[in-house]
Amino acid sequence: MLLHLAVGLLTPTAGTATVLGGRPGYGSSKLAQVGFVAQATPTYTGLSIAKHLKMGA
């Protein structure tokens, strides 16, 4: 859950969170500086690894 908060996928229910001096997930320039790969993200059997990476970009 902490990583979900750090990238802005969840919002804090109490208190505040800051990442790189700002709100988590606020602006593409901040998100470009954070790497996150969710463990439960499904893959698509019909796509190659290269196509998965292209879609994720």
C-alpha cells in the first residue's frame, strides 16, 4: 500500500504524503522520476514482451 500511495494510486485517509517534494502522482514530470511495477498487474497472453513494454510506455 505504501508504494500505491507513493505513486498516487491511493490517497491518504489521514495525514499527508510527499514524494520528491510534492504530492504523489501529481504531474507527469514527477511520475517520470518514480519507478513502480504492481505485482498483481495482469499480462495479456496475445502480446509479446516488447508490445507489453510499448503499451506501458
